[in-house]
Amino acid sequence: MINRNRLFSGGLIDRNILIKFKFNGKPLQGYQGDTLASALLANDIHLVGRSFKYHRPRGILTSGSEEPNALVQLGKGAETEPNARATEIELYDGLEASSQNCWPSVNHDIGALNNLFSRILPAGFYYKTFMWPPSMWMFYEYFIRRAAGLGEAPKEKNPSRYEQKFFYCDVTVVGAGVNGLTAALTAARAGASVLLVDEKPELGGYLLNAKSRINNLDTKKWIKDTVKELMALENVTVLNRTAATGYYDYNYVTALQKITNHLPNSLSKQPRERFWRIRSKEVILAQGAFERPLVFSGNDRPGIMMASSAQTYVNQYGVLPGNAVTLFTNNDHAYSVAVDLISKGAKVIIVDIRSNISEKIRKLCEQNKIETYISHAVIKTDGSKKISSITVQELSEDKQSFVGEAVTIGTDLLLMSGGWNPAVQLFSQSRGKLKYDDQISSFIPDVLVDNQAVIGSNNGDFNLKQSLMSSYEAGLGAAHRTGNKQEVENFINDANEPIEFITAEVVPYVLGSKPVTHGSKHFIDFQNDVTAADIFLAQREGYVSVEHTKRYTTTGMATDQGKTSNVNALALMSHIQQKPVGDVGHTTFRPPYVPQTFGAIAGRNVDQYFDPQRLTAIHEWHIDNGAVFEDVGQWKRPYFYPKKVETMTEAVNRECIAARASVGILDASTLGKIDIQGPDAAKFLNLIYTNAWSKLEIGACRYGLMCNEHGMVFDDGVTTRLGENHYHMTTTTGGAARVMSWLEEFLQTEWLDMKVYCTSVTEQWTVLSICGPNSRKLLASLTEDDISNEELPYMRMKEAKVCGVDARIFRISFTGELSFEINVSARYGRYVWDKVIEAGKKFNITPYGTETMHVLRAEKGFIIVGQDTDGSATPSDLNMDWIVSKKKEDFLGKRSFLRPDTAKNGRKQLVGLLINDKKTVVPEGSHIVEEVSKQPPMKMEGHITSSYFSPTLGHPIAMAMLKNGKARNGDLVKIPLMNGKVVEATVTENVFYDKAGARQND
Amino acid sequence: MTNPSVDSPLIKKDEFRANGITIVSTEFVGKLNFRCFSENTLILSKIKNITGINLPLNAGEVYGNNEFRIQWLGPNEWIIQCANDEKLNLINNIKSELAQEHYSITDVSDYYLTIRMSGKNSNEILSKGTALDLKSYIFNKDMCAQTYIAKATVLIDRLSNEPMYDISVRWSYAEYLWEWLVDAAYEFTE
């Protein structure tokens, strides 16, 4: 046999397939079907890691996902995974794992000094010690984080793929133990679509390990048959290696499926993990229960393990973790473990804290020659890196004192069983209410949420036959309620377990050789190194609420979320506070139920899929012509087009001058466009915009401002009347969706009688905006239609053919130049663009980006909603009273103009600024202050909203929102910069260029 | 002047095939957004006269014949699909027949581009990105739905119970969606 602790036969491992792996650099071997934990135990390695705070040697406590101790660093480099639970890692060829939170090695760990000083490191130590001076916290934090840590996160990008999946079914069953299998099969036979998930590779749950019988079959055989039938049914989806991680409102369950984690250097194209989002009409929880540790002195050494876990290692993995075994228990059920271990050759002593045991148990011990210490406690354990001996002593009737002498017993494996805690975490997440059950001394489901069932030991039902009957009922009920009415005969005839779990009293702490608050190490939470003494301390210091105790002591935090510790902590609080556990209550359970990778949560929403890029029909041309892109919402817009050695400033200056001197071209396709039709369209626009629309002629364009109900500007754009009852609205690029929703909201909720339909047509049209003195000549060379100033004056639209393509030509201008916005169907966009560029060569046509557009419009004093406005500016604040109708009875925002604050004088108002030094381009966002002092705070009277160097004017220009700005023309203002300089500027009008508008109107 | 050439982000895409997946872009067809009050029986009968099919009135219904396919978008909103060169005729017919009625018709033929996905693993791909329940007894042939695939809004039209879908997506998101679908099919590639 390759492994010292491996049994010659038995278990679900495949002894024909040898697996090589490394732990802390040491080459080891295991078998197919092992977990890292079972393989380590097979190799007699009990010391796996160091504890979080005191760096105490720790081993493997459990065999499941609740494992608090055996956390390892799995793999190397980019694929390394910290805090992986050895009990959950399936062994694969080439696996490498190492202990974490220890240096230089798990055997010789410097941090273990903490253990010697543990008396001065109680709960709250960091809070109390590192408070002063506050400025030093950042310094302390570095060392604290270094000292107390879990594993290391990978420093490289995760190379694995993670996928997600939405899934729907009638019934989801969480947990494929015998109860889950029964419910799933019943629901499936009744015709329901069923999803069955289980976190283990092997379905069957705990009873894969036990000597129980169902329908007179060995349970393993029954499980095999049932799984086989389920797998064959078309209406059933079975997912192993899949943990339900979250349970939200209306039976929305999330689950993490591990797909290639257990495969060596997988070349599979399957994702590593798949995150399932499951919505089912019914959910049945069958997650079983966790065995509860006992709180006694020195209960954390390697070689101390949960009794049922030892049973799992023996029966499922063929590993006997120790030979001289002591079992410390408070209940009958654990005796079955002793029997199993004895049958594999171990010598077992039982220490039972109860005063009496039943006749049945007494006989069992006689038959199996088990030595028992009844009414005894383990008061002390020894062994530095693995347990070597224990000390037991008889307890008085009330368990509060000792009688008799202490006895030391050599042992290499100490098992503990304090009863069972139903796995109610997921149930509690679903908002199900719990109650404390005195018989099993744990919380069980009380009030269910709708369309839910909890079965088996998850529900506190530990009687095998009864729980299977209930599971059948639950499966049938769920199927019936989802409309699957086929009758299903009850297929559970009989079931029994050799020793049933009936009752266990919770033991707040077991009397030790030292008083519990004086240096004894009664661990309650193994992962966070919380002892019984810490709970006492928290109660003494007033942290008596369970939520406070949790946070003060960290009980129940971290990767295991207190699955082994919570109930013991609550019981101790109950003992100290002298009130029932049910009244102490429990902390809130939150997702995820088990640790979950960020990769799976992100899925494929990474890299280019993190946020979509919206592209126009001209996008490739922009790339080919060297555009630098700017993100505007999700759109990619050309920012500027640098020639080989140009800086951004040089490129923008060149583009600005070309647009004013000859002709520039801009891809304006991203502007929002909404087609508005209906007899009430003009009436509708009158209410939406601040200005009047009734008299707009067919073919005419008009600029409009939209305000929200508060009278604040929220979008602007040009709307054109295409026909009698037909308008084409444009919006800002970023505001398109918001405006569309705004229009629909009013049509659908306020103005139901209005006959108007709105349809988004943003992408229907590719928009080429050409501007500059030569733009008419250029366009004339591409169309046979008359586009003269008489035929197509400023603010008019004409339908014409451009380059043989149907187009709408709008004479509108955002640059102040003669300008045409050519709209063509997107499919012809690129074709027309190419033709315009080609024909424009003789005018030195210059493509320009958003930055040049911003400069050109700023020279004209045109606002950009969202840049010059921030949701707190009225049209009047923007110096745009001219666009607010005085005659209209109503429009959105009008009422708010009357509010005192909106109507008052001296609000922040839009002004132009000329920078006095004629050269500084003040950063946008800079503050204008009343008086400059050496350092902030300075009283602020405004801020810069737009600021550029104007190549046309040869000096910088800026716009600002300035208190009482309208009345301050000519004032000198001061703008302190981050670098300490102070810039002076003169308040002016915000139109800097061609005030008369001759260029655009020409 | 030469004939204007058409272009789109999907035109250049080669058909994508993987195990049980075929993804192709479809040719341009006429797509008209049509809106009216669904209880206006006059409009309903006129549309029936013009297209030969009724406007579907139940959520997610699609009616079609050899010439037209009408997708339900909302209680007062549809898309009428027709052959590319029939589009102007159809618009003009509707305009002249419904002259006095309150309705709207808007050309959205280029607003949406359409990706056709078929093959037995199509649902596996789609269920990675859409919250729609694609089971054929719930979302069956001749049903459509407006929803998300990943982060793009789409109109999914199921063409047959063997998985085959026309996925209409806004032009600006077409490149993103195509790449996303191909990426989602990775586990089915050779």
C-alpha cells in the first residue's frame, strides 16, 4: 500500500489510478477519488496550516465545505487560488498545494509567537491597541495585515474562463442526499422539470458512508439505483460539484458549478466554473446537517476531527486517520462511528460527557469491546504538531466540578461529536424564519417562504424512514403545485439506521484543567481563533447582542461563515446571559453559502465584454485614419485625428482652423434621434420643450431645451418638422435613452389622451456633418438638388439625393459655420462618407473629432448639456431666457421657475471668461473664489465648465457658472490652481466669435 | 455615378460554425415599426388587407406569410418585415390606406441588424446571456421577445422549435453581440 493510513479495501476511490501531487513541495501519492484532505490523511499528514491569529498548528477538522482549518494555497502563478479548502479539492495529477499563513514553513512558523502572547491578544485587541494616534493607522494596518492573513491572491490576470447560465425549472432540489434524491425522483416521476444540485462529486450525501438500509437495500445500492434513474429522465437536470450559493426572493437561487477545477492542466474548452442563475417555481432544500464540535480545552490540535468526518474518511476514501482513537461525544449517534472504525482495525475509547447512556448503547460497547468513560470530559490535550495524548476526568452530576482523578491517555486521533446543526443558512437567506429546537439543541426551519420545502436533517428530521416519507410528500407537493399532476406511488417502504441521532444537549464549554477565562484554549471558531474566553470578554464589555458579539470577536466570519462555530457561540452567550438560546437569536446569514470565485460572478463580462462598445457605420474609417477615440456613454467617438507627430493640441488646432477656413467633417451619427408622429405632436412638443412649436413650418428646424419638473435643463437638441404631423427630434448622444424614456413616461402615465407615437431611430441614420465656408460647394458637387441659401436656408431641412442616396439634409450648425448635416440610411453611411471625403480633397477636407467640435461650439458660446450644466441650471441661469416661452400656458418645468430659489437673483449663472494672461488654459472644474488665501478653504463663487485654447482667436476662452454672473460683465475674477498659481480672468459674454451669426446664416 | 454600395458590421462576417451552432448574418430586409391603437378595428382590417395577415394582439406573437412577418413588440407596437425592395410600396400603401387614422410608421430597416442562430446548442449559447426561458413549450415557434443578450438589447424571434432564432440588434451593438455570441460558443468549437 502506498499510503501509511490507507485501508486495503473499501471506499469509493479507484485504487487502480495513482495520482501524484505535491504538498509543501513534498511529492506524495493518492488515488483517483481522493480529496486533498483524504490524500494528506492517507499519508499521515495532519498538520496542514496555521491558524489565522495565533498561528497555532491546525489540521483537518471536517470532510466537507464547512471546513474552517485546512485552508491551502492551491496551484501557482496566475492560477493560484488562496484559501482553498483541502476537504473540497479533488485530487488530480500534478496538483500542488501549500500551507498558508506561515513563514518560513508550516513546521517552523515565526508567527506562532503570537500564541505565546495570546493572553494579551484577546478579542478587540486591535481595536483597543491601534487606536492612537489616529494618523498612525495606515502604518499599523500594513503590519497587522501582514501578520494576520489568509492566502495570497494571484498577481496576474486569471487565465481561466468562467461562464454563466440562466435556468428555469419547476422544482429545484438543493442537496442530493437520500432525502433530496427521494424528493427529486418523486417530483420528476410526477412530470415536473427538476434541477438537482449537490456540491460533492458523488451524489448520495452522508449516507454514502453509513450502514443504513432503504427498502431493504444497502443505502449505497439504493443511492446508485436512484441516481441512475434520475440521470436517465429527460425532465431532470443533475448537477454534481455544484453548490447553491445564494437564495433570493421568489425562489431565485444561484449556484456555482465546478467543471474543470478537478482536471489536471485542462485543455478542455469547457469553462472552469459556471455560475447558474436559477428561477424555479418550487425549491426543496435538502442540505443535511453539520456535526457540531465540542468546546473543550485544546480542541484545535491537528489530529482532532469531527466524528462523522472520520467515518467519511474511513468509508468513502478508505483512509483510517489514526489507530489509537478517542471519541468524545454527548450523543448516541457518534457510537456508530466507533463501530465503523473498530471494524477497520482501530482501537477506540469513548469519552461521553453524559451521566448515563442507554442500555442499547451499553450493549453495543460490550459487543465491540469499546472502553467507555461515561460522565467524563476531555480536560486537556497534548501534542505540539499533532495530538499525542489527552487527559480525561470524571465530572460531577451538574458538570460544574470534577470528581475523581485525571487520567492521561495516549491517542493519535481525537474525534468529537456534539450533535448536529441543520444547514439552515440557505433557508435563512430565503427569509425563512428559524426556531430553536431544544431536543437537538440547534436552530431548525420554522416559517417557510412561499413555494418552498425543507426536508431531512436540514429540517431537523433525523429519523431516516420518517424523513424519506416527508421527502416523498415534499416532492409530490411541489410537482402538483407546479401543475404536474401525475400520481406517483410512494416508493419508500422501509428504512433504518443502526443508531439514530435523536437528541444532543449543547455543552457551552467543557470544564478544563484551567479556568475557561484564564488561558485555556477552548476554541469556538477555529477559523478566526475565537475562544470561549473571547465570548466571555465580549459579554463583559457589553457586546451582548449577537450581531455585536460576532463583530467584536469575529465569530462566524470568513470563509466558513461559522458553520461549525455559530451554535456553540450562541449557546455560550445563552449560558452567560442566563437566557434561552432562542432568545439570544442568531446572526443574519448572507450569500454566498460557500466561498465563490469572483471569476464566476463576473462570468464573461470581462475585457471587451465588460461594457459594449457602440460603433457607427463609419467606425472602421476612423480607425484607418488614425482617430484617437473618446468614450461617450458606450459610444466610441473620434476624439481627434493626429497626424504622425502631432500632439493633441496641435491636431485640435489644425482641425479647428480647417473647419473655419475651408471644410471639416464630423461623424455625428451618435446623436439621439426620435421619430415623432401623430396629430398631437406639436402640442406634445410644446409641453416637452420650453419654447413654442405650434407655428413651425414643414421643413423647418428649431432648437429646443428640455427641463425636468424642477425646471432644470436636462437635454437639448434640434427638432425638425418633416410633415403635417411628423417630427424628427435629435437629442444629445448620452441623453438619447433618457429622453426616449422621458417622452414615453409622459405619454404613458400623464397624457394618455394625446395622439402621439415616438420611435427611436438613432441607428437608422448615419449623420455626416460638414461645416466651413466651402461646405456648400462640396455638397453641391455631390447632389443634383438645389441647396442654395434661398432653397435651403439656415434652420431648414431638405430631402435630396446625395451621391445617389436618399438623404435628409439639415442646415443646422453646432460650430457657427455654414454647415450641413447629411442623414442617410446607415447601410449607405460609409459609401456616402467615402464619396464626400473623396470630393472634399480639393477643399482639403479635414475630419475632426469631438474635441474640435467642443472648441468650435465654445467659441460660439453653445452649451453642452452635462458639461456646462449639472442638473441645477435653469434656462435663465444659462442666459437663455430667450428660449423660454412667456406665452405658453404650460410646459414641463414651468411651474418650478416660480419657486423662490429658482426665481431669485444672484444664482450661479453662465458667463464667458477671458483669461488675462492670454495663455493659460484653466483646467475645467477649477474654482472661482472670492478671495485667494494661502490654502483652502476659500469662499467659492463659481466654477469653470468649459475651457479651451481657441486657435481662431489666438487665446484661451472659458465658460463658467458664476454667482450673479449675468450682472458681472467686466469683473475681474480669481481662479486658484492646484499648482498654487492664481489665474485672473475677466467676465465677458459667452459668445466669443461671430456674434452676429453671419457665417452660419450665409 | 456608380450604384451606391451597402455596408454593415455584419456583412463582412463569415458564417460561424461550431458543434451544434451556426451563426450567420441575414441580408437587409424591410423593417417597419408600426404603432396604432390595437382596438382600432379599421386599422386592423386594413393591415390585414394589405399584408394578408393580422396584427398579432397577444404578447410575443409573430404572424407571417410568404411576404410579410409581423412581430409583436408591445400592446400598440409591431415590426412589419418585408422584402427589401417591397419596403417603399408597403409604406406608401399603408399611408394611403390609413390616411385619416392615428398611427405611425417608421422605417427601422437599418436601425436593427439581424443575426440568425440555429443548431441544437443554440439555447446553450443564448442562456448564457439572456434571462428568457427558451424551452420550446414556453418560447415556441413564431414567438418573439424583447430582452437582453449579455448587455445588448435585442428582439429575439423564434423561427422553429428546433432552435433557430433571428436576433435583431441595434446597429451600434451588432459587432459587440456577434463577437459575444461567437465567444459564448467557444466550448462548442473543435
